[in-house]
Amino acid sequence: MAIQSAPLNEPNRELERSLQRKQRTQLGGLLGPGLFWLIAFFALPLAVIVIYSFMTPGSTGRPELPFTLSNYGRLFTEKLFVNAYIRSLWMGFVTTLLCLLIGYPLALFVIQAPPRWRTVLLFLVLIPFWTNFLVRTYAWMVILQNNGLLNDLINWLGFPRQTLLNTDGAVLTGLIYGQLPFMVLPLYASIERFDFTLMEAASDLGADKRQAFLRIMLPLTMPGVAAGSVLVFIPTVGQFVVSDLLGGAKVDLLGNLLQRLFQRSNPPNWPLGSAMALIFMLVLTVGVIFYFRNTTEQNR
Amino acid sequence: MIETASPPRTAATPLVVQRRRSIAANLHAAFSIAAYVFLYAPILILVLFSFTTDAFGARLTGFTFNWYAQLLDDKRLVSATLNTLQVGIVSTIVSTALGTTMALAMERFRFRGRTGVDALLYLPVVIPEIVMALSLLAFFAFAFQILEGLFNISLRNGLATVIISHIAFSISFVVIVVRASLQGFDRRLEEAAQDLGANEWQTFWRVTFPIILPGIIGGALLAFTISLDDFVISFFTGPGVNLLPIEVYSQVKRSITPKINAISTLMLLVSMTLVLLSQAVQRKR
């Protein structure tokens, strides 16, 4: 049999090789251009800031030689930066938690609605998701300004006008408003897959509603909670538009500090900004991996 | 849904429990409606206040279309709109082409380094936008410095750098949408076409392409929306470039006027049209 197939194999191998070559060119043609773009204009820029973060800031703020570790040193010792980190992570945490507390019941409501309504209700959550973020933030400026609608209402109720804009509350409102759809959509996807007869089974076995929710439904919809939290948390911590427009110059998030280090402060400091951006990314990545691992383990 | 799933048991449930349950359900409904009000009230107020005669745009004193007429007189705003459309159209065409071919490669081929490419594709979606924007700003400065040093070409940030960056940002989103439409693809259709004598090129254009077209259009619409709405990436990669979100931002920083309400309303209208379009395309699928 081995003798018979040997002559047959020869031309086959040739054919195979030419097929493989053809496939390789096809793959290269399909993958090449996009891959080039991502490497040149995504991966390479990240490499540039890695290098910049180890350089010395020149008089104009641009990076110069020699290489140094002092940028990282400053980030971990100077109060301004440490505070910005803590503050941003805290704001991110509060925003994520509140989005979850609003988003979970909302997603559940949409799923429990009659099928005809469900599409409309989901679509209504989807619209803000596609709508200009800047415009949605600006809408809150109109509402919260000193002679704005909310202050008119406060005044009409007999209270003195309040400073609403440029406060922590304004920033938090804007952040939740901007991020809520990002929480609801993954939650919807994961609650939709949940088998509601399990809740009946739990109550048949003597669990009350709260127990059934905490021990059955919540663990089983954890992937949605995790995905939604990550989608809310990351943009929130890096936010600078909301804190800039609704918080004035008073409420600083990491994003605002980064912007100033690259563009506004006198002089700017690109190496320090690069180091800060990288640490920020690193903290987030580690946090996200940790979070996903924990929540999916619970799920098992 | 929990209640309706078990009708026979309700008769046996004590009345008090039943009433408490319906109170809870009502509270849940009220809470959810309040959440919808929270999502839509600001948008509606903004639209309403774009028609007010009050020059500060803070009170409803009368109805006028005046602010919309004034938009056309604002030369900066008009040119910003044209620039934004130009960036949006070019970056959408390029990122859709690159994203679609990449999606095909990722779904149809198994190759070494595929996981690495996968990671590279998902990173731009997950990474904080500002980090990507700053890295591009640093990268362009670095690249321009090298070009100037080596070839004595002096380049500056402008529409081109913004377009390049928008493409880099949008490719991943296009890939995700197109890959989703490729996953439900019945490959026997292609085999059938080839059995009937079509070559690969014909098979692709006559069978594969029409089937995944809704996915490609969906991806393109998403890329276009992202480009039109983007502020952070444009702000850092094209300093001084006149784009709509940047112009609105700088006007807002100065003062709140009904004119900004008017341009914002128009931007909302465009966004909503794009969502409706993408939904219509998806439903066809």
C-alpha cells in the first residue's frame, strides 16, 4: 500500500503546496492592509509613549535624553498625582455602582415587558447610546446653569437659587447620564438568557424573593454585570469632557490632568503625561482582568 | 413574567403577599419610567430651548426659528460641518474596507498569530479613549520630527492626521460587526456556487458579499457615527483643525446660547437618523 501511494503522493504534494501558497497570498491580501494600519497607528503610538515616559522633559515639555525613571517616581510621590488617581478611581467606582443600581432594574423591566413593547423599550435605551456624547453633556449645562430650568424650579418652590453647575454632583450626574446605556445593554443581553423558571424552583424550595435573586439570578447574570461595569468604568475614569464642562476647573479627573500635561500647563510635560497614561492603562487592565476572573468564577 | 409563569399558585398565595408583590411591581415600573425620563428629559429640553426667543436660551419666552437661520451665517460652523463630513466619509470608507477584509481573514483562516491579531483588534475598543488620543498625538510629533530630520519635510497635524486616527479607531468596531454577520453564514452556499462552476471571485461577489452586506452596512454606519461624534481623538490629533464637535465645545466653553442648542438639536437629529437606518438594516437580516 505504501508502494502504491508513493507515486500518487508526489503530484498531490505539489498541488497541496500551490494551494497553500495561494491561501497564504489570500490571507496576506485580506489581513495585511488592516493589520498594517493597526500596527502603524495604534501599536506604534503606544510604543512611542512607553519610550517617552522614560525620557526627560525639555524646556518646551517635549521629551529629551537622557533616559530616566523620575517620571514614574513623581507619579507615586507627588500629592497632586496620587490624589488625582484616587479621586478618579473613586468617581469611576461611584458612577459604575449607581449605573448598576439604575441599570439592573431597568434591564429587567424591559425584559419583563410584553414582547410588543420590549423592542421599543430597548430601542429607547439604544438611541442615547448612539447620540453625540458632547451634546448630551451640554444638555445638562443648560439644565443646571444658574438661571436654568432646575434653578427656576427650586426658586418656584420657595428656595434660594443654588450653584448646581461646577459641583461634584453635576459631574456625577453627567457621568451617569452618559454611561447608563453602556450598562443596560450588556445586562439586557445576559438577563435575556436567564431561565426565569429557576426563580420558581427556588421559591418552591422555600427561598424568598430576595434570596432567590441574590443566590440564583444575580450570580447567573454576573457576566452581564461584569461587562457593563467595565464598559462604564473605563471611559469614566478617563473622562475629561464631562468633568471639564460640568465641573468647571474644580473637579479634576485623570483625563483633565492628562490633557493639561500634554497641552495646557506651562510648560507642558509630555514624559510625565506619558508615564501617567501608561500607569492608568496598566491599573485598568489589571483591574479588569481581576474583575472578570472573579465574576466568572462565581458563575461556575 | 415571574407572576404570569405560575398562575395556578397565585390562588394559594396569601392575599397580603400578593398585594406586597404588586406594590413591588408597581414600584419597579415607576422606577423604570423615571429612568426613561432621566434619559430623555435633557434631550427634549435641549430641543425645546433651541426654539426660544430668549437670547440666553434659559427661558421659554416665545417661539422662533431664528437660531437655525443664524447657523448658516456662522462661517466657522459651516466649514466645521463640511470638514466633519469629509473626515467621516473618508474614514468610514477606508475603515469599512480594511475592517471587512480583516473580518473575512479572521473568520475564514486559521493561522499562527491569530490570537495576537485578535488581541490587537479588541484593544482599541477597551483602551481608554484619551490614552489612544494622547499616544497618537505623541506619535505624530515623533514621526514628523524624524521626517524633518531625515528628508527635510516639515509636516503638521491637520485633517489628514485626524482621518488616519479615526480609521485606526473605527477598524475594530467594523470588524466586530462584520464578524458577527459572518458567524451565522452557511458556507454550503459557497460550495454550491463553486459546484455550479463559479470561480472564487464570482462566488465572493455573487454569494458571500450580498449575504454579509447588511453586516458591512451596519459596520459602516457605526464607523460613521463614531467619526461624527468623536471629540477626544480629534481634539488631540488635530489641534487647530475646525471640526464640528470641537467648534461646539469651544463655543460652549464661552457661553450657553440658543444657537448652540440649535446646532445640538441638528446633531441629535443626524444621530437618530443613523440609529434608525442601522436598525432597519439589521431587521432586514
